[in-house]
Amino acid sequence: MRRYVLRRLAVGVLQALGITIAVFFVIRALPADPVSRIVGMNPTPESIKQARHALGIDMSLFQQLLTFLGFHGDGVFTGSLGKSWVSGATVLSEIAITLPTTIQLIVTSFIVALAIAIPIGMATARRPGGKLDKGVFGYGLFAGAQPEFWWGLIFIFVFYFKMGIAPAPLGMLDPELTAPPAVTNFVLIDSLIAGDFTAFKSALGHLVLPVLTLSFLLVGPLLKMTQQSMSRVLSSEFILYQQASGLEKKSIGRSTLRSALAPIITLTGILFGFMLSGAVLVESVFSLNGLGQYSVAAVLNLDFPAVQGVILVISVISLFVYLGLDLLLAKIDPRILVK
Amino acid sequence: MNQTEALLSTRGLTVKYPYGDVANVVIDELDLDLYPGQIVGLLGESGSGKSSLALAIMGLARHPGVVSGEVNFRGQDLLKMDDEELRQIRGNSIGLITQKPRQALDPLVNVGKQISRVYRAHSQASKVEAQIRAVELLRSVGINDAERRVSAYPHELSGGMAQRALISMALSVEPDLLIADEPTSGLDVTIQAQFLDRMWERARDANIAVLIVTQDVGIVANYCDRIVIMEDGKITEDRATVEFFANPHTDYGKKLILSSGADAKASNADVAVITSPEILRVTDLRKTFEVDGGKRLQAVSNASFQIHKGRSLGLVGESGSGKTTVGRLILRLADPDSGEVWFKGGRIDSISPKEFRKYRSKIQAVFQDPFDSLNPRWPIERVIREPLDLHTQLSKEEKLARVKELVSLVGLTDDILPLRPGSLSAGQQQRVSLARALATEPEFLILDEPTSALPPAARADMIRLLKSLQERLDLCFIFISHDLSTVRELCHDIAVMYLSEIVEMGTSEQVFSAPSHPYTRALLDSVLFHDPSNRRVDRKIKTELEGEIPSPVDLPQGCYLAARCPLAEQRCRDDHQELIQIGPSRSVRCWKSVEASER
């Protein structure tokens, strides 16, 4: 077990490193010059040369890689992801601000989505063709056919503009509130640490619409998967046998759910990795300064250190998420051997 | 026997599977009465609704089926009960044993927990008490080291052990009615006999009603008091077993009885000196496979035999005995670790695959699964023609003529030639396989369980066909099977295999009339004759084997059968047994049998 985890981690670290190095070369192969963004219009050859030197891209590609990895001063191996070419701040400090916003958004969305998808999926699997099942089918067609930012806009229109029950879609807090002192950069947690319940409530309020938007989309695939997995288990021989043995309903329900859980967990993991940077449209609609926004800006600004940093961080997080899920699956299913 | 009150009676019992607005009716307004102490055999072709009926009796249907009508159990209608009342009857008063034991167990929970869950659902026992009871129950159904097995997960059990676990669950609460849906379909014959004997005794002793769903005429003839035949969701025949065998009413019933003509005498077996030339000789063949953890599984050891022209050898044994591997080694589908295979005086085990190719047309095979052995995208004509394309220089017309000849040889007609394998029945598919094997006029055939995957009627037809071909073409073959009556009918000589070794060899006549090795005797004893006047349960002396077949990875030091053999002594457990000749063309691997023959 411990050896398995260590081996997975070792392999994962190598993978993350490999991905980062690949990205390092691929972005440098783009037919775009990051210097042109910095030197402004009508640059002199002098200023271009200076800017190239300042960014360190006057060195050979190999030297640049060594610098990035930390063979000349701080780098990946010493826990530094370099400085952003746009803001001058360290990439790590910028990710430390944007990542919690995104994690907070998607974790809450997943909790909400799973809390909706699993019970409804179970119910519809039990009664295929029932009213609820038809409703779910309609929802699937409806929700799946339209992009997420569109739903975000509709929710803003209805709940903020028309009904006025949601806060303005501008960030995580009301503009008149001061942010609680940053400890974890998770606004919800920080406000609780500071004992600032007004800020906490405001942050929670600001999360409602983006979470609604994201979970509205996440529920679709999760619900479908729950339904399929549940109806597979429900028509399985052993559930039938448990009924024939006169086990209590609760006990049968527990066995069913446990057996149906594995594909749902796997899907959750895949969606989670995807959402880390895929929530960008929702982040922009609600003006949330998250990782998705940050990474898009980094790419558009040709901010190479930021792009490399974001990709490394996402792959490391995905690595842990997948490892955690695999361990969870092994815990649920004794047939999955963890050697 | 109808004076007693019915324990359970169904009236207008119906099971439907809704598909949109239409419903597929699987059980159609069915009336059936079951009496205490009576064992009823429920027969019918697959798809006739037998299994659905077995469940519907408990008010159950496979998801998403719907049960309606009346099921009166001790005067109460199960279908009108609320969930809790029904729950207390299921698994408590009515027990179920299903066809696929391993699938019937929750794969995520260990066996002990599953047994104790059922026990606790119907008693006030605490968790600890239930766990202790689970161990007792497992031991009571003959599982060795039950303490260790309770914590095993279903995937760690063999089919036989999973079946025992299910039985222990079904019997944990002493039901009044036991429903067994093809309870022995995945089991080896000796284990099947063990299980059915025990169930029969239970039913007699505790006066419980039993409903056995089966396709096996042998089981019905040997263990059932009454027979119910289902066709298309309806009962078409319902009579006492003896009456049914004397005079079946339905066509299906007649077909069943007809197909059971397999109890025929041994084939023209004689111990006379065989003068025909030797075709195949196998000496000291040995094969092991590597399994997880670097251990080696012994599949075949010290197999030696020879086959002369026009004769046939039956290779008999239970699953894991190595009989199929012997066939594969001869066909060069696997290479032996040691030993020799000679075909018409030429050694074929050590030649290169390229050199072996010229033997391919001379040595052909038919395998167990009829559909898997045919290319589903090819028309039958091409399937049968393929060996002609590979091994002959015939013209197109000659090939077609030969294909037609082969088709009629195996009792099929030309109109199947353009069809694809998928549209043929299993019996027809197997005939096509046979026609393909015969295409190049092989001198030697390996028939690996060619009848095992066929339904009873098709099996009987196939045996008749093989028998007539044997006479007409003077075929020489090895017939691999676990079905003793088939082997007896088709083969001149027999080799009985147990755990990688041949334990007894002789002519069919010798082995069947006077089996010598204890394993052979047990195997013969577990044959269920299709004759209610010759029932296994009525036989006085039975050679019963205990427990499970040991693992071929950790083989015992002495005789491989010692742990299960009723005659075993210390010497059996210490000394490995050799195959010793005890008469003309007859040998046995058991010192006790050898001594007995010398007396």
C-alpha cells in the first residue's frame, strides 16, 4: 500500500515534470514574440535586445530550460516557478491567489452537483420511464445543448437583474466590504478565521450563482452515469439475490450504491481535472479572479513563466486527485489490488 | 400425494417486462402447486420462463419486470403483502439457490459478512453471533478451513465454493420451500452428485418442498418426484416422474426422453489384439504453466498412450484435469515441457512450425464453443472451403463439389452455404465445424468437448452423427469430454484423467463394467442415468469423494486423490502413485487397485 502510493507519486512527479518540459518547448515554438508585448510600438533594436535579455530569452533554449528548472539560481527544483513577465510578481504568489478561488468554486459545485445527481439518478434508475425520468431526459437535452456562460448570463438576468435576490456578479465579495486578512486565500475560510460573518455571508452569496451555473452543467454527466451504473447494479444477480434472501431495504440500498459508486467516482475525477482550468468561462462571467482566468490571460499575454507554472500546478493537483480516487476505489472494491 | 395441502400455490401468476407501451409476457397466467416433502423438476428450453417462474414464486422479477396474480404461501398471498411481511418470508421460509453462484454474491463484501447479513435479517443475533454462525454454516456445507474462508471475497472462491456459500445462506434459516435454479450447472460431476445427494436428504428429512429448475434429464430422473414442463411461459405438462418417463405427452417431453438414449452400451469394444497400424503415440508428455508469484501449475504430467487406426480414445476428467491441454499439445497449440508426440512414425513435437504445417491437414480439431470457432463474417461455404484453399490444389468447381459433399456428410443441406454462422443453431454450427475439420480427409481428429455446449436434443443428434461417421469413414480420434455416457458410446478406449495425470486406462468395456481406480468409480457413480428406475439415491453403495479438487499449483506429495478418497491410507498420502499395467491394455494409478487385481 505505502509502496504503491510512493511509486505512484514518483511516477506522477516524473510525468508532471515531463509535461512541463514539453510545454516549455511547445510555447517557445509558437510563432509569436513575447517581447513585442513588452516593448510597445516602434521599438528600437536596442530596446528589443534589452527586453530579450531581461526576460532571459536571449540564451539558448537549453540554457533557458536549465534556468527554469533551477540549475542557475531559483527554479522548479527549489520550489520557484519564476516571475510573471507581465506583472513582475512571482508566478507562485499569483497562483496562490487565483487557485483557491477556483478550487472553492469547483469543489462547492461538485458537492452540489453530486448531492443532486446521485439521489435523482438512483430514483430514476429504480423507475425507468417514470415522470422523474422523463423530466431528467428533458433536462439533459435542454442543458446539454447550451454553453455554460449562456446559462450563467441567464441566471444573472433572472436572479440578479429581474428578481434581485442574487448579488451582482462581480467577484467574491460586496464592493463595500474589506476582504478578511488572507491566510489560505479561500475567502470562505479566511472570513471564518477572522470571525467576519458578514464577509462570509457575502462570499457565500456571491458563490450561489456561479455554483448554480457550474453544477447545472456537472449534474448532466454525473446524473447519466449514476443512472446507468445504478440500473446495471439493480439488474445484477446479487441484488436480486439479496432481495430473495429477505435483506432489509436499507441494507440492499447500501450495497447497490456502493457497487454503483466506482464509475461515478472515476467520472468525478476526470471532470475535476478538466474543471480546474475549464471553469474559465464561468469565472469570466462572474468576474471571479480564478485559475482559469489567470491561465487564459497568461496565454494571451505570452507570459511563458505563468503558463508553465499553471500547467505544472494543474498536473500536480490532478495527480493527487487521481491517486486519491484510485485509493478510494481500491477501498470500495476488493478486486482492485493495490500492490 | 395430493391429499396434503399445498404449501404454495400460484393462480394466474404473470410476469411482464414493460418496454414502452408494450409488455413482454414471460410468465402467462400460470397455476402451480408445490407440496411439502416433494421435489419438483421444472424443465423447459432456455427462454421458456423457467427462471422467471422460480423468482416469481417469491414475488420477485428481474429489474424492471412486474409480477401479478396470486402466490398463496400457507394461505397468504405474497403479492398482497407489504414489503416487511414479504421480506420476512423471503430467505426465511423460502430459500433460493441461483444458477450463477459467483454473480449472486456481492463482489465488494466478504462471504462471512454476506452470510451473517442474511442470518441477522431473520433473527435477533448480534454481529458477533452471526459471524460465528457463518463459520459454522460454511463448515456444515463442507468447506475446509471455514475460519479463513469467511473473510474471502467472492472473486477468491471457486465456482463450487461460491455455490456452497449460497447453499449455506439458503439453508441458514431452515426454509420450508427451497427453490434451486440450475443449481449445479457450473459444477463438476462429482461435486454435483455431492450437492444433489445432500439436498435430497435434506428435503426428505425436514419435509421441505423443493423446486429444481434444470435442463438436465438426469437430475430430474434421479431426484425429482414430479416434473413440470414449461413452454412460452405456460405449463404444458405436469406429472409424476415415473409416468412422464413412461409416456411423455408434449413434444418437448418426447424430445427429452429421446435425447436421453445416451445410456447405450459401450461401443464395439474388444480386447482382441489390435492389428491396425499405429497413428499417434504420446510418451511422457508434461506441461506446466507459470502462474502469479512464479509458481508453476501442473497441467499435464507423464501422459502416455497410443491410438491405432480406426480406434478412438476418450479422454475423461473434470475441469482442470488437463484433458484439454493434452489435445492442445498434440495440435501444437502449446509446446510440451518434455515428452514426445509421434504421428505415423514421425516425431511432431519438436519440429519447426513450418515443418509441422504439412501435418495440419492430417490432424484436425473441433472445439467446444461452436460459435467462437467459426468466423462470424464468413458465409458457411467459405468457412468449410478454407482448409481446401490452404491445403489442396483443387479447382474452384472441385472445391465447391467437395464442400457440398461435406455438408451432406454432416447431415446439413446446401441451402445453409450462403448463410453466416450467426444465423445457425448451435447444433448446426458444430456440424459446420466438423465438416471443416473433415475437409482435408484428416487421418486423426481431436474433438474437444464438441457436444458440451449444445442443448440436449442437439447433443444427441451430434453423438449419432459422430457414431455414423466413425463407421463410415473409419475415423481415428481423441474425444475429450467430462460426459461419461457420451464417451462410453463413442470410444473404444478410455483414459481417465485427474489433476494432470491419467489415473486409469483401458477399453470402454473394461473401464465401464469394472472400474478400478477409486476416482473412476466415483466418476461413474455420479453419472445420473436418465432412468427413474435406476436412481442414484436408491443405490446402496456409493463411492463418494469428499470436498474440493485440490489446486494444481500446490499438489499433494502422495496420491493426488488421497485427500478426497474414502479408501485413503497413510501410504496413499506418502507415496506418489505410478500408472501400473494390470492386464492387457489396462493400467491404473493406485496401489490398492493393483493389489486388488492381483488377488
